Amino acid sequence: MRHRPGSVDSASTINVSAANAGFALGAFIVGTVAASRFGLGATPWVGAIMAGIGLLLTLWSGHLDKRQIRRGSILGSPRSIGSLTDRS
């Protein structure tokens, strides 16, 4: 949405699709672990590991966003930002 403000519908669709893919992948991984020699007792550990990976990816994404904001590549140049806020 940052690069194409008119594409809200596409961004929403991609977001829902990614969430559904994550649910399917999680169910597949936990099902595979439950059917393995580790058994059903290992599923909380797998869930904790998956949650940790998700947290790391979220922190990394936030770091990348902050880095882009510092560079000014998300919002554009300072001149274009000033022209959006000046209403005179």
C-alpha cells in the first residue's frame, strides 16, 4: 500500500491469503511432528519454536521499515512531504 495507495483490495487479499498459508503450514508441521516418534507431547515445543520464529520475523520487518524511513524511501523526498502538508 505504500507504493500504490489505490491497491487496498489487493493488499487485503494478499494479507488474508498469507494468513491462511501460515495456518496450513503450521497445521502441516505440527501434524508431522505429532505423527513422528516425538509424538503429541512435542507439539507445544514446536508451537513455541514457531512463535519464536514469528517474533524474530516481526522484529526484523520492523527494523527494515525503520531503516527505510530513515533513508526517506517510504515517504519520498522531504520536498514532496512538505508539499502535501502545506495547505496555503
